[in-house]
Amino acid sequence: MNETTQQGPQPSPRFTALAWAMMAYLIGVILFGAWVRITGSGAGCGSHWPTCHGELIPPNPSTETLIEYTHRLTSGMCGIFGVALWAWAGRLFGWRSRVAMASLGCLFFIIVEGAIGAGLVLQELVADDASGARATVISLHLVNTLALLAMSSLAAWWSKPRLTGPPLSLRKPLAVVLGLLVLVSMSGAVTALGDTLFPVEIGPEGMLDHVIADLSPTQHFLVRLRIVHPVLAILVALGAWRLALACSDGATGETRTLAQMALIGVMVQVVVGMANIWLGAPGWMQLIHLFIAEVIWVCFLLLYVSSERPSAATS
């Protein structure tokens, strides 16, 4: 073992477990946030923030108020957990280590996430609002969510030494796929908003006639944009599937596991996406669709950062 390894900070299984638990909690909060949109509960606390209808604890809350208020409480806990994760990472690995920097990035994007949510409430871009401003903020909100998941997963991933990864030749393709996944997710956020505000109803005329009707100039822009996400998603899925297959070819250990998770995730996501359209985008299916998208994002991100490591273990 070389001198750098001997003097460097030792891995902590407890920290790694906490970091992964933090990421899992964040995914739960993100899905809960989607449920707030699906149920139209974004205005459950009125236009007040951080209070709810001007009160710290709303009296006689309605169902929408309970949903929105609970989401705020669970989101607030993210900040507390984020500070704890960063403080522990700094003490264990050093304040300038990449584990601490990833933990700090996680905390930063948690704060930004809260600020975006507050802006949506204060500007009343919630409930039945179908403006272009809301669609723009929603898509940016999704980008911040991906960044938040990236930082939390990197804090966990980097807290444990790993010496293998995909070939360096796949690093650039992985970066391209990550960028495309961001675009697909942004278009998906806008489509999900449109599906919530303008529920999909496929009549006896069939899917093709339904798509043509959606493209009519008389339709709302959120309805006309519905076609963008599935087309873009299918094209990106083809490239992502081939790349995941290349990453799994000859790989071992965690690299193979990540590549196979990405491979299966992409295939399942295509099926779920098609079922989501066919069923008229019910709320529960939207949540499943979002969850799989988050898993795919994390898998490709970790494959990307792993590709910077040598494929053979060093002494």
C-alpha cells in the first residue's frame, strides 16, 4: 500500500450508509413534491410562505393543505440532514475533499430547491396556473432536482474507495447521454404539467387521431408540446441502452451492477412511458415514471465518474 493511501482518510461504512439514506430520502421528497402537483395541492397553504395561511400550524386544514404542509415539513428536514451530512463529511474526509464538496453541493441545491418552491407559491404558479412562466420554472426545478440527486449520490459514492470503472473511451459518450437525460427530464416535467392541467383522454378514434388533435393550433401550448417528450425520450433511450450495454460488456463488480441497472431501467422506462400515455397519465403512473427516471440518472452519473478511475487496481 502506498504512503498516500496510508495517510489518507479511512472510509466510514456508517457515513456511506447515511449518504445513501440521504439520497433515498431526497427521492421520497421529490416524489412527494410531484404528488403535490398531481393532486393540485400547491396552493394548499395559499400564497403564504414559509407559513401556511399565515400560521405556523394551520388550523382545520383541508386535504390539500395537509398535503402541501407535509411536503414543506419533509422538505425542511432535508436542510437539517444536509447540514449534518456536510459536517460529518468535513470531519471525516477533510473540508476540501470531494466528499465534503459533494455534501456541500447537496446542501446548496437543497436551499435552491426550497427557494424555487417558495417562488412558485409566492408568485402563485401553482394549482391550475397554466402559464409559460410556470412551465419554465417547473423545468428549471427539475434540473435543480437532478443536480441535487447528483451531489447526494456522489457524496455516497466517493466516500468508499473504488478502483474500477468503464473504459475511459466511454467517458465522453456518458457525458453526452447525461446531457440528453437532462433535456428529456425537462421536457418530461413540462409534459407532466400539461397532463395534470389538461388530462389525457384517448377516445375511440385511437392514439394517432388523439396526437393529431393535440397538435391543433387551437390547443393550449402545453397540450401541443406533449409530442416532444415521448419522441425525444425514445431517441435518447436507444442511445442510452446501447451505451449501458457497452459499459456492462466485460465489466465486473459495481460497474457491471450499475450498467445492468441502467440497461434494465431504460427498457422498463420505455414500457412505463408508453403505458403512461395509453392510460391517460394517472398520478400513480407518473410517480413510477419519475422514480425510474431518477434511478437511470444516478446510474449513468456514477458510471461517468467511475470512468475516471483506472480499470486495474493499484497497489
